[in-house]
Amino acid sequence: MASSSHNTFEGVDDDSFDQYFDQYHEQHFDQSFENLTNASGDQGEERKRRKKRIHIERNREEGNVRLWNDYFSETPTYPDNLFRRRFRMNMPLFMRIVLRLSNEVDFFRQRKDALGRASLSPLQKCTAAIRLSAYGIINLFGEEYLRRPTPTDLQSLLYIGEQRGFLGMIGSIDCMHWEGKNCPTAWKGQYSRGLEKPRIVLEAVASYDLWIWHAFFGPSGTLNDINVLDRSPVFDDIIEGKAPPVTFFVNGREYHLAYFLTDGIYPKWATFIQSIPLPQGPKAALFSQHQEAVRKDVERAFGVLQARSAIVKKPVLFWDKVKIGNIMKACIILHNMIVEDERDGYTQYHVSEFQQGELPGSSHVDLDYSAEVPTNIANMMGV
């Protein structure tokens, strides 16, 4: 019976078989390698298509030229009053801030990319996002514009207080509430009262020119002015003996403690002078009228602070306590810088009157008193 099996290589010598095997192996290897290469290339192209970034040409050089011509050139398109309206400060003060930030903060320095093209200029960075300069402003200007009153400062405040009819008065004190929109659920209970939205309290002392001399920020919104005062360091310098000695006379009697003007909620301490709720007689009515008018300094300071910095007027969107504290610090510093730059234009008292020489009046401060003058702002926000 014949076999049904068939041997393809029957009768083929070894050399022919080796040649045929090598040809067959190379053909299939090359085909398999080509298929793998094509598949890998397709995957690479697909990956590149997925990760490709869209480049948008913003023409930052032209934008810098337009910005300079619009506001900072010798003949700007927009005059000084429109610059003040948009930037909330005069141009010399703005340029002073830009110069300090560009020289001392890396973020605001102009650099070049890998192609040698210049990045955004310091003017563009400060103009487009002044809020990003919060950390630089705190580090560069905080020591000067968040200081406690020096003996010279106290002397000028006492002089102005005497001119306004309140001997020994150095300012007015009150609290402002900042609403929180994105307050975490875990914190809402301690920062809200009843059905009210969460709020953060700012206690401040302001003078006639709206300079904020003291700020205590961060107590929860469930506290009223008295509870905040119990936690406030406003009188720590007096308790610790760091406050310069003050002397003034009222009706022939000598006093050694300056005082603040307050509303009716504050306690009846020697350092607080309140209005008379139901004045009886012309003298009491006149005193109440003047006290309530002068006490509005701190209320005006809160209004101007919110008008200049819309971020503290609208509900706060941040939930990080450190960021919130830094925002408030930066806003107060900018507020005091603007006050220093512009107060001669809107107040009837000028600092130059009492910077040198002896002052008239009965209120005096020991100008030779030397003590550390730390920052005037304290907070409970972890800053």
C-alpha cells in the first residue's frame, strides 16, 4: 500500500535546503519587523497629535509698547486722572512699586526664553496682575507700612486730635466683616451666626488721614466687637511697657493714657471715649455731634479700603487661611502707601507742620523714648 504522506524536501540536498530556509526566514523577519515599525510609528504620531500644544502668538512686545504709550510715556494717551482712576494710585507710586518688585522679586524680572525672546516686562506683569505681587509687597513694604506709631507719629496724631477738639485722641477703632463664599463646611460653624454667611472680622484703628495704624484680622464671624477686643493685641504695647509716655491736660488735669473714639458697644475704659446716647443739654449734644463725626474716620477707612481693593469688598473666594491673611495684609499696605502719597491733597492738616520743631498745644510725647516698633497687624489666619 502506498504511503499518503509527501515530503516536500525529499531529494533536496543540504545546501539547497539551507538556502531556501535562510531566504524564507529573512523574508518573514523583514515583514514582521516592518509591521512592528509601522505600528510603533503610528502610535508615536498619535501620541504626538494628542500632546501637541497650541501656540498662541500674543505679541507681547507690541503689547508692552502700547501699554507704555498709553500710560507711561512723556505724552501718554490717557492723562494722569484716568491713570489714577484705573490703577487706584498715582503714577510715581506705581512706578516705585514696579521698580522695587522688578529689582528684588524674581517673578517680576524680565527674562529670555530658549529662543532668546524677551518675556513679559515688569510693567505688563504688575499691570495685568497686581494681586500676584502680594507676597513681594508684604516682604518689601510691610515693615514700613504696617508699623506701630513711632513717638513722632504719636506726637502728630495728638496734635491733630487737639486741633479737632479731642486732646489725647490718637484715632478711632471699629470692626469690619469680610464675607467668605467658599468657606469649608468644617469651618462654617465658627465663622457664621445663625443663618448668616461665614464672615471674617478685621479690627482696625484709623487716624484722620485714613492711615490704618492697627489691624487685627482673622477672628471668626460669630464674635462681636467686644469678643474681638478681648483677643486683640491693641493694648499689648501699653501692658508690656513698650508704648512711649504720653502727657496731655484736660481742664487742668494731667493724663498719661491716650485714647480712641468708639461706638457704644465698646466697654467704658479709660482708653475709650464714646458718644452720649441721649444727650441732655446743648453741651452734651455738641459733644455727641463732634464725637460721632470724628469717629467716622475708621468707617471711612473701611470704605476707602474696599473701594480701592475690590477683593476685600466682594465675598472671598479662597479657602486657604494663609492666602486670605496675605491678601488682607497686602491690601492694607497698598492702602497706607496711597494714603501717604495723597493725604496732603484731601486733608486740612499737613504732616510738614509737625515734623520739625516744638509743637504748640498741651499734648506731648517723649520723643527720646526708644523701643522696638514691630508690625501693627496681628491675625489668626496662620500668617
